[in-house]
Amino acid sequence: MTTFQIENQCPQCGAPANLEETDRLFACPFCRVTSLLLTRDYFRYVLPARNPVGKDLVYVPYWRFKGILLFSLPAGIEYKFIDVSHCATDASPIPATLGLRSQALKLKFVTPEMPGRFVRLARSFDDTLAAFNRRFSQALPRPILHCAHLGESMSLMYSPFYATDQLYDAVLDRPVTAAGGGFPDTGLAGGRPDWGVRFVAALCPACGWDLEGARNTLAMFCRNCQSAWYPAGEALAQVESACLEDTVEAGIYFPFWQITCDLSAIGLKSYADLARIANLPNVVDRTAGLREFRFWTPAFKIRAQVFMRLAESLTLLQAQDRVAPMLPPGPHHPVTLPVEEACESLKVVLAAFFKPRRVLPEMLPALTIRPMQHTLTYLPFIEDQHDFIQPQTRLAINKNLLSLSRSL
Ligand SMILES: [Zn+2]
Ligand SMILES: [Zn+2]
């Protein structure tokens, strides 16, 4: 499975910095300043040219997606893990995919000063993803009620080309075409890249205290003013956080998203509505029944089957009254699944418990789930030999599946 290394410099002292693709916090071993990596949308990388000197390089954009495609079918959910790239412009004979060659290469972040022509995008990420959905769902039985994705990596990769009497792939320094074919006439318009990664010192925007977090986490804590922070474009925004106050000594706290949505179209507003819609066997008392319905999903990367099992179980539990607004008091697992990605899965979660199932083919495609609010929520888990176990709910996370899911 592909995970890229990125060559960069410390924004404070200029010392060389080697980053992993999943890094969001960089602690410089030289100047000891910790910086956050922020982007207004996708991270953008360039693949290195083998012999760049004296060449007019043209950088062609490729969308890259690594993650899971989820397909809601009448009989259940189908999962497909994919690690793919696709050219974001149409310019034959430029190759349609990056292939596997980028695996061993050290990438760099795109910077506004980079020389070369950066080709403009002709296709959005959503269009490209729709094409992946079509391609990877071909073998599935029809009807497909809904497609969604759980992304681990979504980025733009710029691969360099140049032309002499023929078109060359500058990464391999090898011709793409037979002699006599230079650059295609269309599809390669572009200019300077209008993008750069933004490095921000990892300090609490409210009080200036050092923020706490693992290198690959999306959420950071300030223990001074007890706040949690989450990237919102090129800045940090405060995120509501809650934690289950437990009476047992916790091993580790795992993060989940509680997401409130407008589901008035199907009459799902409260716990009582959920009990009816999901045909829950347990009796919901009057007070609990009035509780606002929320989706619950993991906020960390885990195998898709485990993700769906946890999301469905916790959503059916509606345990929001058991958590209090606070940060996790002990060690905690990093937040590695963006809330936007969690929102992507909500229709699939809904389809997993919705009854009667026969109405799904009509109901699901027409339904729009509009997320309105989210809360980062921590639950304590106790570690045993094979699993992390949540004592109040008896939910378990297999340790092997968790360590494997560093690359999903
Ligand atoms: Zn430094
Ligand atoms: Zn603070």
C-alpha cells in the first residue's frame, strides 16, 4: 500500500524535515517549534523530475484517492478498498494514471514560487470519484442504493512532463510516445500554482498555550483553557468536545463524532423516532424518547466493517446523555477521520438500520442528509490481550485491525 514521504523544511529554522503523508503536526527536532500543516482544500504535491536542469517542465495534475468505497445494497453493504490516481485533465497521450512509480519517490509540497507550468484542473475530485464509483461497482448486483467514500488520502499530485521531438515523462526521464509526438494541442493550459501549504505554530488560538496532539491528528487540545481545535481551511476553529466520565481506570480514550442532521424529511428527529424506524426491541421511556437524534461514527481510521459496526451500534444507543463537555483526561487515540468524511458515511449508516428495508430503494436516493452540528466525543476503552473494550457498551475494537488501519 502506498504511503508517501514528503521532503520539506522547518518553517521556523529551515532545517530539513521529512514528513509522512498523514502528518498534520511537525515537531522540529532542531528548533523544537511545533507547527501545524493546514490547507484551504487538498494537499498538493509535486513528483520530482529526474533531470530537471534546462527543461521546460509541465506539471500535469492527478487526483489521488486512497480509502474505501461503500455501496449500500438492498441486502447490505459492500466495501472496496482502492488506492488510485486519475489524470485531472484530458490530454492524450498523457497517461491516465500515475501507476505505482510514485511509491519510492520523495514528494514536495507545491509552492507558489515553483518554476514550471502547472496545468489547470479540468475535472473536480467529485467527478473523478463518481468515475471510480462506476468502475468499482460494475460487478455488484443492482440496484445500488447509495455510494459513499471513506477517504484516507485525497490529494492532488503534479507529475512533470517535457517535450523535445517527443513527449517525455520527466519522473522517469523516458519518452511517453514514439518519436514525432510532442505535447498535445489542448488540455495543458496553466501557469503558476496558486497554492502553498500553510504552517502555523501549534499554539492555542484562545490563550496562546501549546497545543497537544499526535503527529497525525486532526484535533488538538489546549489543557490550559480546556479547548479542542480542528482545522477549518487555513485556520483552526474550536470544536465542541465531550467525554464519557467513567468510573473505571481507562486504558485509552477513542474519538467519535456525534453529528446532528436535519432528517425531518423521514421524521427522524428524536430517540423515540429512531426506536420506531429501527424497530428497536428496548422500550424507550418518555424523557429519553425526546432526546435529539444524532449519528455517531468513529473519528479514527479503522477497517470499514469495524467502522460501520461501531457507527451503527453507537447510533442505536444514543448515549449522548452519558457524556459531559470535557477533554479526555487520559491518553487518547488521534483523530484521523475528518468530520466531512464521517458525514459521507451517514446514509450508509442510516440504511443499515432503517426498517422496513423495502422502502430503501425509493427513499434513500431521494434523501439529502444535511449535517448541522458536530461534537468530538471520547469514550474510554480498556485494553486486554486482543481488544480494546468499552466497558459501558461492551463494544470492542480488535487491536490488529487498528494497527493495520494505519494504512486503512
Ligand atoms: Zn526548526
Ligand atoms: Zn487555550
